[in-house]
Amino acid sequence: MTERFTLGEFQDEHARGNAKCPDCWMSYPKPHAGCTGLMHAEFGDENCDGDYWLYTKCDVCGKNEYDE
């Protein structure tokens, strides 16, 4: 069974180690440059200009993509 972890405001579950995680936003997960894991992402919010941000988390080290 695939190990799962939570991400985002609503704590949606993502599949650890799955390069085709069906719960990820758009082109994620991506290889995490900081370790051997995958960076998963989920929609966060957007402003009135249409700019958006994401919740991100590596499935190995747990770091956020923006904190690199």
C-alpha cells in the first residue's frame, strides 16, 4: 500500500513517492533539487489579478519549495 501524507489548508492526501500523484496541482510532483524526494503541490489561493500561490511539500524531507 502506498504511504500517504497531507498537504494544504484542507489537508488533502498525497501519495509519497508517486511521480504521477493524482492529487497534485498541474505539473507536480517535480523532483526536489534539495534531496531525492518529489515536491508535491496543491492550490493555495489567488488574488484579483489572477496570480496564485501553491502549498508545496517534499515527500522525503518535508521542506516547502519556497523555503529553499
